[in-house]
Amino acid sequence: MAKKRLGPVKGLIGGQYKPLTADQVQRIHGAALSVLERTGVQVEEPEALRLFEEAGAVVDRGAARVRIPRPLVEDAIDWAPSHVVLAGRDPKWDLALEGARVHIGTGGAALSVLSLETGEPHPATLRDVAELARLVDALDNVHFYLVPVYPTDMDKDVVDVNTYYASLANTTKHVQAGVYTVAGIRDTVEMCERIAGGAEALRERPIVSFITCWMVSPLKLASDVTTLLIETCRQSIPVVLSAAPMAGSTAPVTLAGMLAQLTAEQLSGVVLAQLAKRGAPLLIGPIPATADMKTGRYLAGAAEFGLTNAAMAQMAQFYRLPIYNSAGMTDAKIPDVQAGFEKGMSAVLTVLAGSNFIHHAAGMLENMSTVAAEQFVIDNEILGMAMRVLQGIAVNDETLALDVIDEVGPGGHFLMSEHTLRHMRSEFYYPSAVVDRQGWDAWQEGGGQDARERAREIARDILADHRPEPLDPAVEGWIRERFELSI
């Protein structure tokens, strides 16, 4: 079983890593505004066209092209909140998204789950949604539960409310997922109002948020998802504007060109969201990536992935908008050394860049298509180490320890110093048993397990023993009477 630790370390301030200079940020901003004014975005959804047209955008209905003037973009940026709270059922898991404040957690919509027992993949189900929520509930360095799998055993018309119920019933952390129907959004909001204690209580402390992948790069709004985006904004539930272009495929091959296009895409979404409802809480959701120039495949573990996601964190800070972007992805098929170094690279870069809501960072394998329970446990340690790096080094009279150095003197040691005992628990990050720090002989005597097998044992123990705080029984009963649930 994972060792008991001091609790979540979240909400630390990043921004130490800046891959873009201030001048480069300004040039990308200017390029994005030019794209919106000159090239524009393709919009076919009727309500979105009406909103843009009435707000003064240049709308060519014949070509379904909308060109957005600079003043409208600037107004929408001002209207959008700079501070968004994503609440947990337990307030200790509340997330304050602003500036360069960092939180990190799960993500994805994988269709396969690797079995803890056999290591073989099986189609993701609603039961997996619930079990993974229970696992994540016990992992201190995973700050939120973005539903990491799509339940393939559910019909589209009931998947939203079932997915959110299975998640909320099994974790007290904030829950986020993609949404698929307007009715599903409304059912989920109605359910969550009851859990939160009313409509006003839910808007004050939203225990759920929604993802809308409304943009088809390059620069085309997906009509069905645009409808969902507008509905979510009018519900005043926090929404993510998710877009994931690939340099060399659905965006220019140059990283600067991709960042300019992606920024334009995000700003078009900010405008639409604020036209749907001024002040609607949102997270810009840029997930820049690169294409494999040999095959055209999406690359999740490339060095440029962490670099460009960190750059987009800078753009979000420039606009003073909360950001959802990505780290901890890998092209590895199983929890192996490739998964480790690819995940660690992007996690550290985005944490230090100060991204607010870093998803995909736990559990994901094979380019978002698969998750594994043991990978969540391993990633919990990668994220703990990344957050320790973000904490930095405290330099003051107490930590400089000049009196202690003088007292011990040349040739002595500090093992039994009162100063050591006072600081040893707070100065270092202590991983769980998934990380082995013994010598060779002790490791062999303990069974010689690698990190994956140790993580499997920890995951099995959590799933056998951990019981999250349940929903109120009266609320649970109402939900089961009101909705068609499959779990």
C-alpha cells in the first residue's frame, strides 16, 4: 500500500521557465490577430454565425467564413474571467486557476485499459471509469480527475450523466470530462446541482467542468461541438476550449507558425464563448503537438511537445486567462523506460512554465489510446518530483544553517543534528514504494521487482482497500430515481 504522506502539494506558482521572450510573445499575439482578421475561421453552426455577425465580425455566409476584428478579440479577452475555481467535493481539492498557479492530473479519452492481472488491453467500460476514479482518489500528487477513458459500453445519449455519476461517486476531487449531447449537459448539471446543494452552490463551487473539442485544426469550428460549447457557456459551468493541431499536418511545420495558428484558434473560441454569455468561465485549451514526418502520426512523447505546451502557458499568462494544456504523454505502449523519460520531460517543463491545469499527466500510454492502473501510480511519483522541483530552494537564515555548520565543524556529520531532524521531512520529496532506493542485495532479497510490478501491487492494494467519501445517501437515491444509470 502507498505510504501515508502529508497531503496534496498543489497550487504552487510556476513561470520560472520561459521558452519565449517577451518580444516573441508579442509577435505570436500579433500574428494570431492577423490570422483572425485576414484568414478567419470557418463556421457553419447557425447560432454561432448569428452571434459573430451581431457582434460585428465580418461574416461571409456563402463561404461560411468569419473574420474577427481585433477590437472584438480584445473585448472578449477582457470579458473572460482571469480567475476560475474548479472545486472538489472535498474542499481540500479545490483548484484556483489563475496566473502561473499549477495543478496537474489525469486526462484523455482512451478506448483501452491494460488489465492489472494480465497486462493485456480490454475495451474501456463504465466500470473502468469508476475504478480509475477510486484509484486516483488515493494518489496525492494527482490533483483532479479528468475522466481518462471513454466507456465503450455506453450509448451516446446516456454517456454524459453516467460518466459524471461514476466519477463523482468514487472521488472527492474535481471531475472533468468531454460532453456529447445537449441533453447530457443538462442532465449532468441537474445532477450536480443536487450534489452541490443547489444551482447557486454549483456555480459558486463547480464540482464539475466540461471539455468541448470544438476546433478542427486548421481554423474550422465543428458544428455539433460548437452547439455544446454555446450550451455550456449559457449554463455558466466552466468549459475548456480544446484544440490540438499537429505541426506539419494540421498546422505549419514551424513551431512559431503552429503557435500563431493555435493562438488564433483559441482566441476565436474565447470570442464565441463570451458572445454566448459574457463572463462565462472558461479555460483556453491549447494542446500543440507535432506529426511524425515519416508516417503522419501524432507524436505524444516528442521533446517539442513539452516545449510548445510550455510556450502556450506563456501566452495564457499574457492574456491573463486560465489554461488547460498537456504533459505526461508518451508513445510507449506499456509502462517502460520510454514512458518514464517522455513523461518526465514534458511534466517538468509545463510545471515550471506555470500551466494552470495540466492534464494527460497520469495514466496515459500509446498516444492517448490506452491507460494502465500501474501507470497512474508511477506517474503519481513523477508528478510529485516535478512539483518538488517547482517548490524550489528556500534560502534564509534557518536554511543556510551557518550555526549548525559551525557547531558540527570540520570532519563531523549532520545525521543526528536537531536541525536535520527539524527539516528532513519538509526539505526532501519522499516517494512511495514504487521507487526503490535500496542497494542491489536488499533489492534482490525483496524479490527484485521492477517499478512496474511494484506499482501494480500498490494499485491492487488501493483498489482493494480504498473507499472514497460516498455521496449523501438521500442525494444518491434521488439520482438513481431521476436518471438511467448503469452502475
